[in-house]
Amino acid sequence: MNPRWEQSEYVFCDLQAAARFIRRNNFEAASAFLEAAYNAFEFLAKNPGIGRKRVDLGFPDVRSWRIAGFRTYLIFYRESPEGIQIWRVLHSARDLHQHLED
């Protein structure tokens, strides 16, 4: 069985916003960021129980994982019977609780 992941309606916009921000200083890094994010999605789908549980943000069923090479960006995801759902991808300096509640 191939581990599966799906993304919420927020993920595409989160990734595009982050890539645009990174691109302002380094065009190649923006592409590398997107590749690292999708690689992390695949890794999380194969290892769904890893990452930090985010009880601290009021979401006990959500975990976070840092993107390799872009450790200030966090992937927030939930386990589901079909695999995982990538919920958000946010910079760690943002008001995480506010963005996760939106």
C-alpha cells in the first residue's frame, strides 16, 4: 500500500506565499523550498506518527514537522484513515494559533 496524503484548501496558497517571499532574496531557493515541502509531505505520509503534537495550540489531533533545509517553515498535519491531511504550511514566526483557527 502506498501511503497517501491530501492537502487542505489552504496548502497551495501557503506554499505559494512562502515561495514568493523566499524568491525575493533567492530565486533558486524558492524552487528548492517547494521541492522540500512536497518531499516532506511524502515522508510524513510514510511516517504519520512523527512530529510534535500541537496540544499547545489547542489542536490535540494536529502534529507539526519542520521542512528540511527551511526549518522556519512548519507543516501542520492530521492523521486520517486514508493517510494524512496536510492542513497548513506556515512560517514559525507567525501567530500560529490565529492562522490555524482561520
